[in-house]
Amino acid sequence: MKRWNEKPFDEYPMPDLNPYLQAHLSYGPPVLTAAQAQDAHGNWAGVFGREAPLHVEIGAGNGFFLSGMSAAHPDVDWVGLEIRFKRVIQTARKLQAAGVTNARIARYDVRHLVDLFEPASVTAFYLNHPDPWPKDRHAKNRLLQDWWLDELIALLLPGGELRLKTDHLINVEALLELLPGRPVSLLGRSDDVARDGAPWEGDVTTNYQSKFDQKGEPVYALRVRRD
């Protein structure tokens, strides 16, 4: 049963004035609508036409990371998830400009990963700059919560990884607090990716990350493996 019920498009404010809403419906590859992404559950190899490791970016933003990583790692199949129509189209355009065929961008609510992926099917998840919701009264809105991490871990292959980059220490602390008692190991940590590098090889700087690099402010990173 699909847990995310996408809001009907005619309920959006003036949908006829949002070209990105309309565009994502007819764009075609590399864009996947929510329904198409749901249909890929258990058959991502069919989407890409091959068997390959599956890497997923949670919150693709404007597409700098997804296009860069898919170009740098053509032996991997990449799926980006993004809820905003405009960002979906921006990411699609970057994927096309990069000339990659091993990536898709799907409009989907990232709180419902189990709609899209089978248990033990994903090699790596990338979570870049999630909203920290720093105020206590907004804590329920944070993505890094017990139930969500449990679902994500179950979707990882044994040995698969969650890789977090964030400009907010609160996200680092939240993930570290959630790790004990779960079948995972912390493989690495960086308190300044620009200075020390990410705790994994072959990283790509996101557009958002570069803004902090230019200001001399740190971006943190954690590397977690499913045991």
C-alpha cells in the first residue's frame, strides 16, 4: 500500500501559472512522476535497463550533486528525490546537460522511502543539508527521527551506507544520538569538509555547500554503514 498520497494538482494555487508543475508531468526521462517512481518499486533495474548498484540522494535540490556524481560514477545508477516542482526540472536539465543516462530525478516526499525501494536494495543514501528545524517546538518536523532512520537502514544492503553532509551541527548530533542500538557502525566523521575532506572518496561539492566554503564556515559530514 502506498503511504504518500500526492495532493491533486488542481488543489495547488493557480496550477496553470506554475510551468514547473505542468512540465514535470510531461518531461519524460530523466524525470519520474510520483506514480512512475512508485511503479519502480522492486524494479529499478528495469528503469535503467541494467543491474547496477543503486545510490539515492534524499533532497536533490538544484541537481549539482546528482549530476556531478552520476557523471563521475557511470557504473552506478542514481535516483534523486525532491518535492519541489521547480527543483525537479532544474535537476533534470543539469542531468541532460551532463549527458548522463544513469540518473533519474523523482518528485516524491522523502519521508516515504519505503514506497519506492525494497528492503536491502540500496547501496548508499546521501542526505545533503537537511533542514535542522532547530527550535524544540519544531522537532517533529525533523527528518532525522527514530522511525525514519529505522526504515532507511532496512532499505540498505548489508554494508550499504548513509552519508550525511550538513551545515548545522544539530543534524550531526541528531544522527549520532540515533545510532546506538541499531545495526550500524560509524565509519567516519568530518567537522570541516573543505579543510579535511569528506570521510569517503569521490565526493562532489553541492551548490549549497560551496556557499559555506566561500564564507569559511564549516560543513560537517558523517559516514554510517549498515552492519
